[in-house]
Amino acid sequence: MKKVRWGVIGAGGIADRRTIPGLLKAANAELTAVMEIHADDAERLRLKHGAKRACTTEEELLADPEIDAVYIASPVVFHARQARMAAAAGKHILLEKPIAMSVDEGEELLDFCRRRGVLVAAGLMMRFGSQVLNMKQAVAAGKIGQVVSGYSQFTLWCPPEPGNWRQVKSQSGGGCLMDMGVHCIDLIEYITGMRTKRIAAMNETISFDYDVEDTSTVLLELDNGAQCVVQTNFNIPDEAAKWRLEFFGTRGRLLGDTIIGQNDGGRVNAVFLESNTAYDATQNHADDPGIELEAEFGNMYTREIESFSDSILNGTPLTAPASDALHIQKLLSAAYRSGAENIIINTGK
């Protein structure tokens, strides 16, 4: 089988923990080079993951003729510059989100990549989760009827830490909403197949002293009028956290427990009603226990790499095009504006 030859820019952090191990399991991909700015880190990662070469600059890695595609997992502030360099070198790009520091910068980047003829996908790896796909299929099949409500909570414990770029707005673009809300909002739209037409938000820093929000609540109104809530936090201890993704409809429900995150797992409890009963004046709670959806778990990052590599090799449609990440970034920008100005914003489709 022909394989896409990959280079990784920003090979520490999430790349080291998750994406490179997933890449190494992909049937249609192989790791050629890793890049970190410190030579000892680059060499350590090369040895750890079995790459052919270790690089300390983007220029060195991108000049390698044996690299077909790059995965960029550096701090957000570097994304647009590094992706432009990759496109100029003719490399296809898998880019972590957000793809740029601003919507305008993201639009310019994607336009440049289109003109260079390279494919650009976004690191929305949760789209490849087994239970996420179960939910998407159930909604598409009408199993819960008309979607009328959704809820997601995604948190982590992120106390002040010197050198943590996620806590510096000039490097990250935002806090918990930018880092985690991006996935929740994307999954709500991806699973329902609808876009957001109105958005309102509260984004505050209430526990820590860094300059990004540690607490965020966003209200989305989808195309059909469904109302969805997304809550993200940097100030809930991991031991107390509950990562949830839920949908309710006119004929049922989908309750996702720990199906979001960096591991493919969790449970989905579903209620699928064959018919609706009449109004019950007694208001007794029926409390159907539901069923647990079966899932064949694997590695989301492997699926992400295999999907993008297949698009490169065989021209299949991108599962997570960077244009979708830019769309979500526009919603995040509207959410930040909503919180700052105390207004509801019409986002259109």
C-alpha cells in the first residue's frame, strides 16, 4: 500500500502523547521527520517514535523531499505562519485548531493554501470517536425525532503555570472556550447536521489570575430553532469533572458520558420512541431507562490520520476540512463579542 510520508511541526505535547502514536498505527501513513526548536528534544522524539530525521526549524523539515504532509501542533500563535510555509513548500497540512489567531488571518491562510493546491484539514479528531459516530447516525436516521435541545460540558484543571501558552491570550487567542469549546460546538453542529444561527455567551475569569477566561457558558440556536448549551472550564478539578454530550428530541434522547476527550470510549444511553403518548396531566416522570449503544472503540488519531491520508492519496472528501474549523472560529469570535457586549449575535448560516 502506498503511504503518505509525514513530518510533524511541534512534536511535543499533544503530538507526542496522542497524534504521533496514532499516526504510527495508520495503515496508509508513515513518520519521516519531527521538529522541535531544541535539538535535544527533537532527537529524543525522533528516537522515541522511530522517525528518520530530527529537525530544529520549519525550513529544515519542509525542505525534505520525502515529506508529503505535515501535522502542525505548535502554539496557536504560530499556526498561520507555519501553515503558509508548508503550503508554499507544496505539503498537505493537518492543522490543530484554532487554525489562526483571528478569523481574518484564517481566511487569508485558507485562500493561500487553495491557490497553492494543497489540502488542509483541521485537528477536530473527536469527529472520529465511535460514540460520536453513533450519535450522528442516530440523529440522521431520525431516531430521536426533531432535535430540540443539546448540552455539552468539557473541562480541565488548569491552574496558573509559568510558560503555559494556553493561559496567555496573545499566544492562545482565548481560554477554555477557545481550547475546549471549539470541540463541543463543532460536535453539536457535526452530529445534528445543522449550523448555528444565533449565539450568546458569558466568558469570565473567576478562579485564576491569567488573562484568558477560566469559565464559559455559550447558548446556541441551531437552524431548526433547537437550543444548545456549551459549558467549558479551566477551574474544575479533573477528579470532579463530568464530560458530557447530550441531545433531546421529540422522539427520544442521546446521553453521552465521557465520549468527548482524547480517548475513544464512554457510553451513550439512548431512548428511541416508536410513537409519542398523549399529554399526561399527572406529570409523572416516565423515566425510560433506555439502552446502551454498542461501539467498536479504536484510536481517534489513527482514524484522523488515515482519513486525511486517504484524501491525499485517493481524493476522498475531507472529513474535517479546515474551513469547518474556521467556521467554528467565527462562532467563537461571536461568542467572545457577545460576552463582552452583553448581546445576542445573529451568526446566519
